[in-house]
Amino acid sequence: MQRFNLGARLQYRTFEPATFVFNIAVAENDHQKVVSEDIRLLPELDFEQHVYEPGDSRYLRVNVPTAGSFEIDYRATVESTPYYSTAPVIAEVPHAVMPLDVLTYLYPSRYCESDRLMRLAELQFGYLLPGYSRVQGICNWIYDNVVYLSGSTSSGTSAFNTVTERAGVCRDFAHLGIAFCRALGVPARFVTGYVVGLNPPDFHAAFEVYLEDRWYLFDATRLVSLDQFIRVGTGHDAADVSFATIFGPVEMTWMELFINGEADSDTDMATTAISTIAI
Amino acid sequence: MQRFNLGARLQYRTFEPATFVFNIAVAENDHQKVVSEDIRLLPELDFEQHVYEPGDSRYLRVNVPTAGSFEIDYRATVESTPYYSTAPVIAEVPHAVMPLDVLTYLYPSRYCESDRLMRLAELQFGYLLPGYSRVQGICNWIYDNVVYLSGSTSSGTSAFNTVTERAGVCRDFAHLGIAFCRALGVPARFVTGYVVGLNPPDFHAAFEVYLEDRWYLFDATRLVSLDQFIRVGTGHDAADVSFATIFGPVEMTWMELFINGEADSDTDMATTAISTIAI
Amino acid sequence: MQRFNLGARLQYRTFEPATFVFNIAVAENDHQKVVSEDIRLLPELDFEQHVYEPGDSRYLRVNVPTAGSFEIDYRATVESTPYYSTAPVIAEVPHAVMPLDVLTYLYPSRYCESDRLMRLAELQFGYLLPGYSRVQGICNWIYDNVVYLSGSTSSGTSAFNTVTERAGVCRDFAHLGIAFCRALGVPARFVTGYVVGLNPPDFHAAFEVYLEDRWYLFDATRLVSLDQFIRVGTGHDAADVSFATIFGPVEMTWMELFINGEADSDTDMATTAISTIAI
Amino acid sequence: MQRFNLGARLQYRTFEPATFVFNIAVAENDHQKVVSEDIRLLPELDFEQHVYEPGDSRYLRVNVPTAGSFEIDYRATVESTPYYSTAPVIAEVPHAVMPLDVLTYLYPSRYCESDRLMRLAELQFGYLLPGYSRVQGICNWIYDNVVYLSGSTSSGTSAFNTVTERAGVCRDFAHLGIAFCRALGVPARFVTGYVVGLNPPDFHAAFEVYLEDRWYLFDATRLVSLDQFIRVGTGHDAADVSFATIFGPVEMTWMELFINGEADSDTDMATTAISTIAI
């Protein structure tokens, strides 16, 4: 178990009444416990919360009634107990017995057009032993073949673009990983969260793959250690879990994140090379 | 209330063990009651059912253990009681109070890239009075500007293609309608079903839009009468509700549908021009 | 006849030996006479010139042998005598008698995918009387339906994008006009040049359409008066006539254009509304 | 020198007056001599010929004045004397001295979006020794990574599609080869022709690359022997050299090609492995 203090402060200028749906609060599940949490709005406004089931993403809706400035300040203390597998092999689940509620994570989505990558995925990764190590192979290929380049992509960039244009940011790396997995018949989905080690601190994106009996976390960027990753949003791709969906003319004026991990003395997992993890 | 006898018979040749997930069984809800149903597999095999929540789509999984021929024969008798609104005006729901569980139907999906149609939708439909009549305006525009042409598109065709290439089938008409609605901030989703009036009988696709307090059905093809439409699948777009998802090398050898409606004497709704309907 | 003083100054930092091919010198033809011209390179280097036939674009090649700074300063005095048609009607040329050397301007190109706009063009403009006025109709549609927005597009943006995304700059407006014309079977090509009236001064792009017996100039942006346009490059689309094609790692450090027109007393054409022009 | 008898017979039904521009006649140049040629039209009609300079493609225009059936029957005897290089190394031409009239073959075109393949080409082939052998490396990669599959692509398919979708026909193989070369700064263009060895006989597409002092022929399909290839069209990509461009509603009713090579006793080149050739 490891404890993290984290938070995000977002400021906006509104020009008329506007509705915000934030997806910045930490999800709660067996591996993440929110010890304490504070959500402050400036001006003081009510907000409403909706839990979006896959991964228990939390949508917070705020209606800002007037033009002016608006701020949301989120802080939380979280205890994280990732599941570490020590199994030598983690297999794919045959479609014959795969839980039917993960089926939609096999289907193509806006930013992960797996249907267009079938032959490529088969050719590139079809010969690899199915399972955890094949997904690692996919991550290695992405890391080796796509340049991490801030500003190289836009909100319209999809896996079909990235696989050829070969540049992107964490979101693009995750989309490509997801698209390859789905093209191979392996369920995969998009995860956002707070993570230790980014400079400057920012929301990070990674992806999860359903193997054996749970979702395993992967990150082709190699920018961070995944045992320091605290889940916020879970969805088919970035379309589902934007950190802020905004209705109305609005300008972002400030954005700031922080996360500090306090290593727990009971474990030194965080300091070892971690490759098999689920959160 | 109207009663329908309907069914589908699908035959395949399998070349090795294969897994099928069918989405051909009628969904049950307040407006559709399955009076009787018969699902026969040839050879006799077990199947497993999973209800996919939006619209209560029913996924049927069958594992065919050997090479050979395989058939599924689905028959049902269904009582349909569509909701007909008589309201003179059906409004859009402000984002400030929209149920948060319809939010994901605002997001772009594989075949409905609403994020790329924002300016076009605003320019073309932004000046129309929001609500039911605006969605009708979108349907009219699609009907007037897109040619219904069998074989003109493929499983990879999306709304972004159709809006320029101007040809497609029911699935493409629905995708474009959905994409326009989402681009205008109105939740929309994809519906498949059995419908009276297609020649030859085939699965039909239409779309639903969330207005006021429920999902309303629309169909830009003008091929059928929507009160004769029996819902099977509901999803973000066609990716979610393919009538058959198949794992393994398989060849379809036969496909046949039928649907017969028996008009109930209590109502002559079916014979009047119906434009406002939810199923 | 009108006389223009114009020029461009471009500065670069080179990091190793580099080759530049500039397309910034005024083309000479029956309607444009270069009275005097001065091309200065700093450091003093040789350059080589190649005339690229369609429109007599002039490619200037300079080999910069070392890392350092490099500048090209182009100045010219040009006499322009546009052809003004006073014909009440300017017809399209039947394909049966169209000069065969304009045929390639009917074919789709990188940024003008006319093959994908066939149905749309037919639907939108097919009912208009063929000829000059139909091309004006195309320009009007573009002006009315596409937002001129600096920075909204990139060097990868094509007519297929713009027709849906509905924002762009002069180059995108020209590409869309060309694509529509070709989709209707009318030869069209891309023109770049100096033009009075842009603020800040910049290279402008417009398009030409082959009608009756010559190429007529069109500009859907309505930003400038076309009788103040001095032709530099002519090609199938922007790919052919980039103002600078650069081989080697180079950084642009400065770019500056100017153009001043001296109205000739013999004509007041420039002050009247001009809509029918060929240069 | 080798002699070929070849021909094509194309039949159409016209529904109203129509204009055809054929690109089926053999090009004449230093390596190909048309010994005799016969072009028959049924009904007997005049035709007009235009030589399109790159590669001296010959456009034949026929105006069919009425509805009915129409046939063109082209036959020729051709002497082919390919240039075989025996040089151990064939280098790329530095941009500093490259003939400026090949420059446009560096630019992206409709079906060869080299601008979008820059990073991929650099990553995949940038480490190879520039020159003939690198283009061979590109051909090998295409052969190894793209499936030759009749009917898998359409007239809208481009290199950007093929590089990910990994299936295509000769035209797609050529487009991808061209796009990779251009992305690496090497001029490349599209060639169509008659070729011995296809079953059934059909027009073939390959590509040429400008190296050292001439255009060298390449074919990533490995379907035929390039010394049995007789050039018809040469262009930026398939858009320039369609075997028939048709204006008017027309239906093709028959198409038939043949080519027979008579090996000349003076040379046994044709029977050896040929890899370095220009026609």
C-alpha cells in the first residue's frame, strides 16, 4: 500500500452561463481508497456527481450561472494497493469464455479504429505468444516506432493517424496500444489518472487490457512507473474521459496538478522494476 | 398495441471451432413485450445470454466446437406499444439538467465523428429551433442530400465519409444523423431492429435522440414506418450492435428474415402518419 | 496596364549544407511583364533557374554550402495587363473539344480529392448553368460556408477535410474551389502570387478555371481585388508551388513581403468591380 | 532487344454521346520502338492524339456521337531494348544537382501522400544505404508486409490507406513505393503498361525512381519480370494515367488484353534474374 496526496486546480473565464462536467476526481475501487477528499468551487456552487460504471469514473457537473471567473480545486489523499501478479505467464481469455461485459472493449471506437488495423496487427504481433508478454511486445513496438512529441497531435488524432505519422503524446500512445489489442481480439480500454514523475505534472493516459481474470495496466510511453498511477477515468478511448467537458463559451486561464507519493515502509515494490500491475 | 411475428435464420460454415455472439433477439422494455420466443441451434448447442444495458440489447454467445455447418433460427412474437407523443413541441434538454447517464451519447464514436462536424452542423442546423423539429430538419437534409444506394459503402464507412460522399445505406443514414445531433450537443444513439416493409426483409438501422425525458426514434431513410420497428440492439454506433460478431474463420451461407405485423383493432395509429415515437 | 513594385525577403538559419528551391519570382507571360528584377543572396551565392511549364512558374535553386544564416531578397517591378472579358456569358468547354493539355487539371490531386466530391458537387452545383457563373456560384458557396480562420488548418489539410470542417485559409479556399470544379468536369488549378491588400502582406493563393479558351482567375476568400494579383506559381495544387522547398535542417528566421500598385492613368479598371479576369 | 505483339480490346455501351480519352497505346522512346500499330474503332470514328510529356504518354480522344455500342481495338508490335545497368552501385542524386524537371515527382499526390509518411519512411528505411539498393529494400518491405488481394481496394485507396490496411493490387503496391521514395526525398513516379505473365492478362502498374541519371523501374508485386514490361502511361500517380477517362454515361461490356514476347536470339538477358532496368 502506498499513500498519495494529489490534486488539480482548474480556472476558467466564462462569458455566459456554462455547464462543466469534470472527470478529475479519483475513482474508488478495490485497489484505490480515497482516504479524504476536498472539492472546492469558487464561487461556491453546488455540484452533482454521477458514477460512470466502467472503472467507476466520477463525472462532476457544475452549472456556472453567470459570466465571470470560475475555479475548481480538487484535493485528495488516496491509498493505493495495486495488484501485482507474480505469475510467470498471464494468458489471453478465449472468446468462448470471455465475460460478455468486456465485449464492447473489442469494438472500434473514435480514436481506436481497430477494424482498420487488423492485417497490420496480425502481421506485426500475430506470431507472438498471446498474453501479457504480447501486449508488452506491442508497447515495445510503439515505444520504438512512435516519437513522443508534445504538440505534434490534436484532439482529432486517432490510432489510424498515429500508426503512420509516428508521433504523439501519451493519449496517442494509449490509443494505438488499444487499437492493436482490439485488432488482435483482445479487449482494451483507456485510463486517465494522476501519476508521479511527469514534469510538469499533468493528467496522464495509459491503457488496460483484459487478461485472464482482470484488467492489466500498460503504458507504452515509459515516462512513469505504473505503481504510481492513480486512476481517474476509464473508457473506450479519450472521448469518454475528457477531464473537462464544457458546454458554453469558456476560456481556460489556469491549470495545475500535483501528486506526491509517500512510500510505505511495508513494501519496496515501488522501487523495483514493476511490469505486471492492475489498479 | 400491435403484435408482430418475426424471426431470422442465419447459416454458417465453420472451418474450425468458432465463437459467435449474436445480437438478433428482440430487446424487452416498457414498449416491447416478447410474448413467446424460440431460439433453435442446429446442431443443438448451448448458448449464453448477456444483457448489454443501453436499451437492453441481448448478446447471445454460442461456441461451435467443430468445423461443419451451423444454423441459428430465431423466432418471436412481440407486442409493441410505442409511446406516441402528442405534444406540439418536444424540447432539447439543457446540459445543466441532462441526466448524466446519457452524456456518453454526446461523445464522438467510431462511425460518428461528431467532433469533426461541429462547424458544419452549426452552420446547417444551428439556426433551427432546438428540439424534435430540428432533428426532423436533420433527417430531411440527409434524405435530400444523401443517395440511398446499396453497396455504395463498406463496414469502414463513417459519418465523416458520408457527409461528403453523399451515398449510403440505412446504417450510414443513421450514423450521419447521430453525428449531426452530437455535434449540436444533443445525445443520440444507434438502434437496430426488425421492421415491416423492407424488400427483401433485412435488419434495419435507425437512430434515437434524447429529448425532454426520453429517447425518440428517427429514420432519415423514409423507407419504413417507425411504428413497425422492433428494437434489437442499442449502442453508440454500429460497432456496438453488429448482428453477429464472429471469432474464427467462418463463411455465411444463408440469411433470411421475416416480420409480419397484425394490426390491433384498438388502434389505427399504424395507418396514420406517425412522426413522434419512442420504442 | 498597371505597374507594381513588389518583393519578398526570407531569412533562414542553416545547420548544415542545405538546398533551397524558391518559387517566389514573378512569372512572365502575356499579361505580366517583369520590367526589372533584382535577386540578392546573402551570402552571395549562385542560383539556378528552371521554368516549370504550367503558368511558367520559376523555380530558383540555391545551394547553401555551410551552416549559418542565409537570406534571399527578391524585388521586381511588374507591369500587369489582365485580360478582362466583357462577354455576357463564358461557357465551359465540352470534353469533346477541350484542349488535351488541360486534361490533367481534371484529375484529383493531393489536396483536391475531386473523386470523393462527385456527388456532393453534382447535388450542390449540378443544377447551375455551366460556365463562369457556376464557378462564381461555387466561390459564393465557399465564402458563405467556410470560415476564414488563420491557424485553423495545417499543411496536411485537403479539400476533403475543408468541405466538412468548414474553416481554412486562402490555400484551403482555393483547394476546395478546385476540387468542386474538377468534380464537375471542369479543369481547375492552383495559383500563388503577390497581391495588394493583405494585412500583413503575405503570399496569396487563388485558383484558375479553364473556360472557353483560357484560364480565368477566381478567389473565394473575397479578401483582395484580383486585378491586383501578380502570379508567381501555377500547379495542380499547393504541393506543386510551395514558395520554398527545403532540403536539409533549416529554421526560418524572418519573412517579409511588400507590394505597391501604381494605378495607371490610362485605366480605371482597378477601381471598378472586377469579376471576370485572366492573368 | 526483344519483340512483343500486344493489344487491348475494350467494348462499351454508350447511352448518349460520350467522350473517351484512352491511354492504352504504347509510348515511344529510346527503349521502346513501335514497329507497327493498328488502332481500329467500331463504329469507325476519328480520334485525336495528344502526347503527355512525362514518359510520352499518348492520350487518344474519341467522341462517340450516339448511344449504342463502341469498341476500340489496339494492336502493336513493339521492340523493347531496356537499359540494363551493370554498375555495382546506383546512387541517389543529391538535391543540390538534381535536374529541376524531376522536382515535381518529389511532391505528394492524390494517391501518394508522402508528406504523411515522412517519419515512418525515415524510421523504416532511413538507415539503409541510399540508392538503388534502398529502393529494393522498400520493395522488399512492401512485398513482405502487404498482401496482394484482388478486390481489396477501390479507386479511392491511397498509400496512406495501404500502409496500414496492408492489402492491395499492383496499383496500390506502386503507390506505396512511390510515397516512401518521395518521403525520403527521392523522385518517384507511376508507370502503367502491358506485361508478359499476368493471368488473366491485364494492364499492370509499377513505379520508377530517378537515380543517378535516369529513371529506374521497380515493382514490389514480384508478379512479373520487368524486362517484359512495355510502357504505356507515366504520371505522378494513377490519377494521371487511367487507361480510360470517360465523359458521359457508359458501361464497359468487355475488356481483353494480350501480349506475347518473342525472345531475341542475340540476348539471353530475359532469362536471367533482372533487377536493374530502365525502359
